Amino acid sequence: MLKCDFLPLSRLGRGKVREMFEVGDDQLLMVATDRISACDVIMPNGIPRKGEILTIMTGLWLGGLPPITFNHYITCDPEEFPPACQPYAHILNGRSMLVWRAKPLKAECVVRGYLVGSGWKDYQKTGRVCGIKLPAGLVESQELPEPIFTPATKAETGHDENISFDQMAKIIGDRKLAEAAREASLAYYKAGRERAKRAGIIIADTKFEFGLFNGKLMLIDEVLTPDSSRFWPADGYTQGKSQPSFDKQFVRDYLEQLGWNKQPPAPELPQEIVEKTAQKYKEALTRLREALINQ
């Protein structure tokens, strides 16, 4: 898997997939690796071209979504990267993005349009999702009457945790800013969901990240990818059960069969699982690229 230790830039951070490097005082270089995680643990082997696919997809979305807020995108063209990056342009090409450096909000902005995952489990127990009361009688994978905003903490290690909107506002320290992030998240999700439908993809839920740049709310990080969202093939959708997906479902299913305890170190993924997962990411990009370019 790609390691970015060769870059002569100061590293700002290393996430599960992306590595971030400082470029001057107000820009960052984000490099997407092929790493893949499950249960918040990074697998020892990655998915070929995954970083490229996520970067290309994010770029397409940032160019195709309505300008609800500012976004951090500057360029994906290595020729426009800092001179220090030029000797490595052939490695960075396709998987790197030069962006404005915003101050991230300390909360994940999650939008749910369908009843699935932890939301489904929560609903079965309480009739609510993250404290939001929903109509009785809903079934697994059912589309909600309206998308709901269910923020979460941003955990540096371990699992993110669902929180209420009031908790999010308290963590951020600015209720009006939290409200703006909530409204922007819902608007971006609705716009993305409609565009994805043209590609035969249902976006069941997604996670956005926002930051402040020069005092203004800015959309940052990846946007509407299979890593930050649940993508389902529309032609196979049937409510009342779990759905096939365009993401790391093969990885999750394999790990469940192993009975892995979901603690590091993670088991190595067989080649068959790697190839099937890579194909799903590729198929999602192929479908979305055509829909977003021809919108």
C-alpha cells in the first residue's frame, strides 16, 4: 500500500485512509491511500485503486453539487501542486487533492434517509433514531418520510458515537453554526441523493464534514463516496431486509464469518475479497461519473 513518507512536506495528520500535509499557511495536500478499515481498524492489506476512486468521486461531487456552502477544493492536477511535490507527480496523480485549510468542526454531520445500521437497531428498541421519534411500523431499509440529521462525535481512536443536536451545538460552541451545518448537510444529501438516483444508486445515509475558513462554513474532506456513505443498487432494492452495497460489504461479511473480535490486529484479507471489493468501488464510480458529467 502507498506510504507517503517520501513527501518533503510537513505531515499534519494521518487518518484511516487519507494523509494530510501542510502547504503554506492556508492550504493542505490530501493524499488518499488504498487503505481500508472495518470496525475502525485498518486492514493489513488494501484495495487497489481505492484512493484514486475516492478522490475522483469527491472531485466530481464538488463540481456537481449546488453551491450550498463554500468547499475546500482547489485542484487535483499535480502540475499545480507545490514545486516540492513535482518529482512525485506520477505517484500523486489521481489520488491527491490540493485544498484550502479550514478549521474542522468537532462533530460529524450524519444524514440518514433510510432506516439501516445503528439507526435500525435504535428504532427497534426505542422507536427513535438518535433521539428523533419516527412513525411506528417502519421496517429495515425503509425510506424515511424525510431525511434526518444525526450528528456524531469525531473519535481520533475507536468508534464515533451518536450525539444529539444539542450536544453537537455544545461541542462546537456556537448553536447558529451548528444549525447552519445541519441545514447544509440535509441540503447536500438531498441534492446528492437525486443525482445518484439517475445512476441507479440509492444513497441510504452519509457523513459530511465541515470547517471554518475565513469565518465562513466550508464543506471539507471526502463527499458522498462509498467510504462515507451507504450506496445501494437501486435495481435490487427491497425494503424489509438488509441490502447489497457498493462499498466494503464483502469485507464486513468476511470478517463476520471469521468471528474476529474487532480489535487490532486485523486479519489479512483474501485476494478474492479484495478483488470483489475493488470491483464494487469501480462500479460505483462508473455509474456516478456518467450521471454527474451528463447532468
